[in-house]
Amino acid sequence: MIRCKGVARLLTIGEIDQLGFWSRLPIRLHLWMCRHCSRLASQMEGLRLGARNVAGSMNKEEMGDKSLEERVLRKLDSG
Amino acid sequence: VVDTTTIDLDLLSRLQKRDADTLKSLVEEHVRPLYRAARGMGFRDDEAEDISQDVLATFLETLDRYEGRSQVRTWLFGILYRKVLERRRAQEKDRRYDSIDEVFESRFDEHGHWTKPPADLQRIMESKELGAAITDCLEGLPAAQRSVFVFREMEEIETPEICKILDISVTNLNVLMFRARSRLRECIEARGWGKPK
């Protein structure tokens, strides 16, 4: 039987979705029953979404600064 | 054919001069067994190919030290073994002790049940502060863990590609990801962002 520690480790690695159906099933059942692991799962998902937002905001900043491409091209030309 | 015989002086000389036909024969004869052995030792396809090439390169570089007492194959496999040990040691460096592993372990009893369950981080997880918290906590991550987290979670690069970029195995990547995400979560929790105002 899968224990909290094992589930927490898998959640932290973040590759549960890559597992096959039968490997995922006991984890999903455990998460349904265990509020602590369920909380960890939410936090790890939050961390993932938060990281993507951070990357997105960086992207927006870069896109706003259109001179970036021009600067790089100029450097390449002068190089 | 440079197979199971010891290297004679003529062959040695041809190899030292990098004679194209002799080199071709050497590679054709030995690269597949080296590749298969590397795969058998648990290396990925690309790693095994890289190791095989590396072994042959080292063989050619160290021909002067060859005393003719062993077969070419034995000599090559000796080099392969040392290369494998080198790589394993390099991988072990990333797997060695990390304090975050102890922090993780301390949250469970001997039966694997929570003794210190994760704090409620709902407030921060749903707020705009999360981005700032992640950016701040990323500063505390060792370089390899940070790279893996950035590639995987921010750049959304798939695992096989990250392994190629960093030249690490999937197992090693998982160790780094586990530590990175564990450390970030602990950092967010430790700084009290989860506590209600």
C-alpha cells in the first residue's frame, strides 16, 4: 500500500501524470482520502502554475521592450 | 581486423599514424560491443554512444602506453570500465547529501505517515504574491536544481530534452526536481507566506 511519504515524493518530483493508469490509480485514491497529501498536491500544482506565470511575466516584459531584437541583431551584425 | 589478437608493432604504428583503413577497421570491429556494454551498464542510448566514442578516442590517445600484453578488446573494455566509473562518480556528485532531503524525511514517521504535514499555503498560492515568492525563493536553489526547475516548470521543456541539455539521466533529473520543488515549497512555508494576515 502506498504511504504518504511515497505519494509526497512523487508529487514533489511532479511526474505523476507521466505514470500509467494503473500506477496513477492508487495515488489518486490516496489523494482522495488524505487531506495532507491532497494539500501538498495543490501546492505543487500552485508552484507549477506560479512558475509559468513568472515566466509569462518575464516574456511580457521582454515583448514590451521591442528593442531587444534590434540590439541583438546589431550585435550580431557588428560581430 | 583488430579483434582478439594482441596488437603487433605494425598495427600499433598504423594506428598511431591514424591510418584511415586501420581506424575504420578498429571502429567497425569494436564500437558496437562497446555500445552494447555501455547500454548494459544502464546508460541511455545517447550516453552509450558517447561513451563508446570516448573510449575509442582514449584508446588512440594512450596507444603509446599499450604494452601488447592484452587483446585490443580487453584494453578497450578496461577503458570503458574506467569511463563508466568516472560517469557514475559525476552523477553521484549530484545525488550526494542535500539538507533538503533531511527536511523532507523529518516530516514523516518511520511508517511513512505525516508527522509535520504541509502548512496551509492557500492564501499565497492564490495570490499575486506567489510569483514574487517563487522568484525570491529561486535565489536559494543550487545551480543544477534551479536550472532543472527553470527548464521544466518555466520553459516547459520536456524531460528527455532537459536530460540532453544537462547531460544527466532521468533519475538524476528527478532527484534535482524533487529537491528544487521541495526546497521552494519549504522556502515559501518557512517565510510565513502561508499564514493568514
